Amino acid sequence: MTEQTRKIHPVWIWFWLGALLTVLLPLTPPLFGLPLFDQHRLMQIIIFTLVATGSPLLRRRSATETAPVSRMDRICLATVLALGLCSAARARQPLWALTEISLITMCVALGWTVFTLRKQHCGALLDRALLTTVFFLCSVMTVKFLSAYAASITSGFGSIDTRSLLQGFPNIRMYGQFQTLTLPLLVWPLLAKGIRRRWQGAAIVLGIMWWTQAIASGTRGTWLGLAFAAAAMAALCPTGRRWAKWQLAMAAGGLVLFYLIMTWIPGQMHTAVENHATARITTSLTGRDFMWRRAAELTLQRPLLGVGPMHYADASPPVPGASPHQALLQWAAEWGLPSLFIVCGLLMKAAWATARVLQKDHASHKTHALYGCLAAAILASSTQAMVDGVIAAPYSQLWLAIIGGWLLALHPTTKREKAVSSPWQSFVWHAIITAATATLCYIAARDLPMANQRITQYVLHVRTHDRETIWLRPRFWVQGLIADIDKTD
């Protein structure tokens, strides 16, 4: 074994452990009596712990990090963190505010870890590993969908519940959020050169099946996000137009297959279909207007620093959610308008830089095609985040961070963009992610042993004091409202 292999070996151990947990998240049934949402959050915290403990193993090969992140970008990110801490200090429950800051910090750390692995350690090998992970996950979940469908159609009960066919996620919308991030990647074998025809055929079949499930879920945010991404990609570059054509073709195939298995076949067998996707096709906002109005009211109350990270969830009923299901309004209400402007500025700069890369034809066609697919995934998910709680769901947070870091690693770096990281900066960064991980672990150790008891207390409280439909409002935990569950803070 060479010296270089020995240096890379521990990095790969941490990577495969994290990848294994990421794969197992939607494939693992509820364990230890925990609600599935809380189980996803716990495994997310475990993955973040791996990131924090494995971060010192990611030694740089030179004093210069070839990252397309300028000094001004780092100053802006540090300013956002400082504003968040100031907002947390003024919040009604500072510990919950620090928990949200820790969660976002570790999402950034996960993305940066993926970037460092791809850029300085693993290269294209990481591309193959992550693509294999995506295709494997989609394939297994498709097999589960088909197995559940076959069992339902032959059971003799005379009905099929669409929601029972889409398993692995606490909410059917979270299933759709994951599909929004992965459907763009399934097109890659059809864009890259040198891919064997049998693998391209398998990608087409899987893409059609994945679209069938996306339609069956009735998640309008997924349809909106991918439609916007297709329009934007088609307008940007030839690769984007090819991506959009294949995406539309697979969507059409998925629609035909959906009609066959969810409408025609049940009709022929006189089987009722419950929670059919057509029942969710509506132009109403399904309560989002109330949530958005509440977020706007909180923003006007404290425009500079917001009411505190996670503190939209401090609102009492009748607000029908612990997050407003709109990323920009959520950030403005909880972090304040100055922080929102900085974040939007960074996102617009990143979008402009990505668009410029897509419009250029690079020598490595495989990398350029993958870059386009990753950009489309981020664009589609960002669009969905305008109408859905993408940035609050544990599994969506994981994949947003992974794909964001992956895209950053593929972005070409100019000499002007290279940023030098001093040992002092590295020490501060490791201290921040260590503190963030410790905070998340403390919250998990404090709350999980009494998770079901807290849910029961919440349900009893609603029944006693409020006249409304009882439902859980996920945020950090599945019962995400923090107004009455942490009286000690």
C-alpha cells in the first residue's frame, strides 16, 4: 500500500459511512418507536457528526484552496452567521435559534466536505460513487413502488391507496422533494458521451418510472420546479436544451404509464383509487396564504434581525405550519431583511456564474453534462422551495448540501477567484462545526427519549384549548412548534 493510499483511506471510510446512512434513510422502516420524521432527523445528525469528526482528515494538498469562493464571499457568509447569532440572542428561545443556526452550518459543512473530497482527494471517482448512489436509491424505491402496487391490485380489497405505494418518507411532499433533486440527474447517461446503450436504456426506463411516481405523488411543487428548470435550461445552452427534451420525453412517458396503472387498469378491475393525483390538482394555495401572511407580519415586527431562527415555529395555532413553506419569507421573518439581502446576493452571484459556465462548451463533455444536471437539480429544488418546505425537511437538506458541494467542485476556478485559507481560519471553521454538532447532539439527546410523550401532550393541548383539525407541524422534530415544548429556555 502506497503512502498516498494510506492518506486517502480514512477519508473514504468516513465517506462510505455517510453515504451508507444517506442511502438507508428512505429505506429504513420506523425504528425504536420513533416517528419517521424524527428518525430522519436523528440520522441526519449522525451524518453531520461524521462530517465534523472526519473534517480534520481532509488535509489540503497545498496552501491554496482552488475554490470559486472569493474573500468577499467568505466575509458575506461570516456576516450572515453574525447576524444569525445576534438574532438568536434576542429570540424568545435562544437555544432553539442556535439549533437552527447549527443545522444550517452543518449543511454548509457537508457541502464543503463533498467539494473538498471531489476537488482534492477523489476526483471523478466521487462522481461515479454519487451517481451510483442516486441510481441505486431511485431503483430500489421504484421496485418498492411496483411491489406495493402489485400487492394492492391483487389483494382483492377493491381499493388502492396511492399514499401507501410511496413509502420511505414521513410526508408525500418530501418524497416529491427528493424526486425534484434526483430526476435531473437521471438524464446524465443520455447526455454524456461514451455511455453504453444498455445503460442509457436503463436510465430511460428508470426516468419514466420515477416520473410516474412523481405524478402519482401529486406534488405540485415538483412539477413546478422541473418545469421552470426545463424552461431555464433550454434557454441557456445546447446541453440544457438536450436535457430539457429528455426530461419532457420521460415526463410524457411517465404520464402515460401513470394513466395506465392508476386509472385504466383499476378501472378495468373495478378497483377504487384513493388519494388519486388528480384530486390534488388545484389552483388553491392550501393554507399557504395564511402562512405567508404570518411570515410577512413577523418580518414587519422585526425587520433588522427577525424574530429568531426557527422562531416562525414559535407561532401558536391557527397558523397551519411550523414553517411558511416559502424559503425567502422564512429567512426574512426569522433572520431579518439584511441577512436575506446578503443571502440573495450570494445566490444571484452563484446563479450568474453557473449560467456563464453552462453557456461555454468545455473539453470534458461528461463533466459539462454532469454540471448541467446538477445545476438543473439545484434550480428545480430552489423553485420548489418557493412553495414548499424544502429547506426544513431533513432528507432534502442533506441532498441540497451534497448536490451544492458537488456542483461547486465541478465549477472551473480562475486565478482571481482562488482564496487562501490560513491555519487560523481553518481552526475557527473546525471550532464552529464542532460547536454546531455538539448543539445538535444535545438537542437530540434531550428530546428523543420523550418524543412520543411530547406528541401526545401536544395533541391533548390542541384538543383542550383549540377548535381546529389536529395535525403535527414538522420543523426540527415532527412536532415542530416550539411555543410550548421548551419552557426551560
